[in-house]
Amino acid sequence: MRGIFVVALVFVTSCAIAGDKVATGAEGTVATADAAVEIARAAAVNRYGEVVIRSEEPLTAELNQRNNWIVTGMLPHGAVGGVVEVEVARRDGKVLRMVHGQ
């Protein structure tokens, strides 16, 4: 469990240093949807398992009114149930909320 968090943290830190997907400044630490998806995916796999989250890919991210990323899974065609939804703070990459529909 802790290993996945460490991987996400290393990813965010290394991208910030390299300037690839994550930028600092006015946009915040998590400046792109791709970076938000990586953080959310790591947290969701930690809680719900690789098999569940993989079945909901691709994960997509959009900014909400509070300027945080909302990352959601997709339900496979014809499937019944819910998907993961993770709110990631754009400012610092913290997972603010994580739920999974039924």
C-alpha cells in the first residue's frame, strides 16, 4: 500500500524537477490532467485494487470549480455499476476525496 503512494510521490517530484508533466507556479503543482490521473490511479489502486481500476480505464480528469482535478473512471460498455472518482488538489497533489459508485 505504502509503496504505491511512494511511487506517485516520486512521479510528481521527478516531473516537477524535469518540468515534463508537472509544473509549479500559478497553475499549481499538478498542472496537467495526465499528472492528476497518475496520482489518482495510484491512490485508487491502493484502495480498490489493480483489477477494479484497470477495468475502469481510461481514467479522465477535468478541473472543477474549486480548481481541483476530478478524475473519473469509465464503465465498460453494457456494464452496470459505478466507477471511481478521485479529487486531486491542483495546488499540491493531495488526494482530497475518493469514492466508488455502486
